[in-house]
Amino acid sequence: MSNSMGIASVFVLSSLLLSPLAMAEESSAFVTRNAELAAVHQDARNAVAANKADAAKDAKQTASKVSVDANADS
């Protein structure tokens, strides 16, 4: 009997101590912080995509310039 009461009390105390962590996911501060992080990550993704598009455009322009220079030499 004493052993089961000890286990039950440990379970209840751990539940009470860990409940704020479980509720953190629903707090407005947690939601706001996650939204800000998602916006920052989306901005970074957009910047990387734009950078890749610029690099591809530069490579295409360089390739066309090389073909124009080759045609001018002939």
C-alpha cells in the first residue's frame, strides 16, 4: 500500500511540475514567437530563391555573350 501511494504521489507531483511546459504550446507568446520565426524563415527562403534565380540569369547572360562573341569572330 505504501509503495503504490509513493508511486501515485510521484506521478501527481511530476504532472503538476510538467504541466506549465505542456501549456506553453497554447500560450499566445509561444504562438507569436513561432509566427515570427516562420516569417523569418520564409524571408530567408525567398532570398535564397531570388539569389538562385539571379545566378541562373547571370549564367545565361554570360553564355549568350560568349556565343555572340564567338559569332562575331567568325
